Amino acid sequence: MRHRGFSEAFGDAVSERGVSLAWLHHRLVESGHPVSPAALSYWRSGRSQPERGTSRDALVEIERLLRVAPGSLSARLGPSRRPGPRPAERTLQEMFAENPGMQPALAELGFDGLYDELIEQVRHITADVGADGRIREFRVRAVMQARRDGARRTPLILTAEDQSQLPRFVPTAGCLLGAAAMDHDSGVYATELVLERALAKGELHPYELTIELADPEDETFLDHYAARRLSELLVWVRFDPDHVPMHVERYSIVGHHEVSEKLDLGEGSTAHAVARGFGPGILGLRWGW
């Protein structure tokens, strides 16, 4: 009989317990082991595994919550490995395979892929968490580089579980919005971001965008998946000074390797994760009340 690896054992334990990854995420947050839904999903699919530190510590609580024998999941972890970033082209093919609605939505807007005209070099994401623990909007500042003369357009893509609750994109500076497209079967929504002027090949141009959420989120994490290498990626969360979380953790997932560390906010109420030359991979923050 083939030996089951960690991802299979973890997936089976979740199914047999009859719970969702969202349920597991919330229980972990409550117990002081905040593992993001993205990380849990990657562990189940085999794209990454708990590597060390707080992620490994959380496995003890996961085994208890899923009612499996202590050590039964951690014993199936393979050796720690950190492969280099995968080529962006391969990563995009994987994204299309995992999100079949992306290509139809892009095609409707006249795009073949995510980087037809512009490549993102810098991305800064900022979110304010209110006194009620909810996030109502995100602010994105990015620097784009032209791949050819006359470049001006790039797609923005999201997947909406509730298609009646789409967020609102509000251009702040350096850009405007064009056409939009929706693949209703998959819930993939795409809209066209247009820079304020056409660029020459290699030219850099910044823009700022606000994303207003139709339904404020009470999630306890914020991260960004960089599909290709970025010169700089910043994830910055600003908490209400009267409602600061009990613990905050910075994490990154590159290939099959996750690294995390607990943060000390000191006397402040903000937390950030920043990396240079980062991607493909995930960089983010998670916290618990």
C-alpha cells in the first residue's frame, strides 16, 4: 500500500471530522495559533507543508481539533525543503489550471494573460482594521513597467463567492478603470486598469487604487500572492489603537516552504511584512484577538 503523505492525511482528517478549513482557521485563531486559510489550503493540496516555528506548533492543536492521534499528522511531514522560485510562466499556467474562469474573463477583455502590456515591479497593500475587528477597504500602491511601447492596460482579477457582493475599485491616482468581465460559473471577476497615459518600453509608472468591500471582512489575516518576482512587496495592517490584537505573526510561503515569526508591536498598533526581490510566493500577516 502506498504511504500517505502529510497532505493526504491532513485532508482525510478534515473530511472525517466533517469541518471546513474556514472552521479550522477560526478555531486555531481562538486558541492562539493563527494559521491563514491560504496556508491551510496549501497544506491540504500539497503545495506546501508546515515547516517550523509557529506552523509546527499549530499542528499539535490541529490534531486535537480534528480528533486524530497526537503526532499522527506531524509524523507524516516530509523533510524541509526550499526550492527556488518557480518560473513565472509555469506559475501562471498553474493559476489558470486552478482557476478555469480566469482565461475566459481575461479573453473577454482582450488579454491573453496577466502581463500582456505591463509588469508589476512594486506593490504596497495597506488595510485598516476597525474597532470592530473588520476590514472595510484596502489601498494598493503599485509601480508598473511597460513591456512594449504604447503599453497602458493591465487586468485586475478576483474570485467572488457571492457575485452580488463584488468590491468596488476606486482609482485614486495615476489610473482609471476600463471594461469589466465576469465568468459566472467560476465567480472570476476581471476589470481593466488603464494608466493615465501610454508608456515607452521599460518605462515605470505608479498608480494608487482603493478597493472598497461590499461586506466588511472579519478575517484575521492579510496576504498577497505574487505570481512573479517583485522588486518590493509590502503588506501593512493598521489596527485601531483601542482594539489591538493579542498576537500578530508575519509569514511567507515560497514553493513548499513556509516561514513564520511572531511580531512585537511594542507601544504601536501597526504591523507589516516587507520583502525585496520576492516571488513567486505569498507574503502576509495573521493575528488573533
